[in-house]
Amino acid sequence: MIRRFTAVIERDTDTELYVGYVPGFRGAHSQAASLDELNANLREVIEMLLEDGEPELDAEFIGTQSVLVG
């Protein structure tokens, strides 16, 4: 069964690494030098976490929002 999870991705300006996490899914986070590598890492982490059973998500990703200031 194919499942879809939404990951939030940022780039750490100090290390230049991409950092990704699945909101509300404890332990579902990783980092990598490329987006393809990050996707593979996140897939592997999520697969390992799902081996322990269905996750109890403590948040739900809704989206992003632009905030205008000044």
C-alpha cells in the first residue's frame, strides 16, 4: 500500500544541508546534501517508524502562509 506524507524542508545556512521533517510524526526527520537524498532518507525513516505500527500524529500539516510586515 502506497502512503503519502507531507514533509517540510528547509536548508540549514550553516551546514548547507537540507533538513526535512513530517509535521506531527515523531521521529520522522532527516537531513542530506541533496533533495533526492533527503527524500530517500525520509522514506527510509518513515518505513522504519511504520514497522512499529500506525503512527499517532500529534499535528496536521495545513500549509504555508505569507506574512506582510511594514
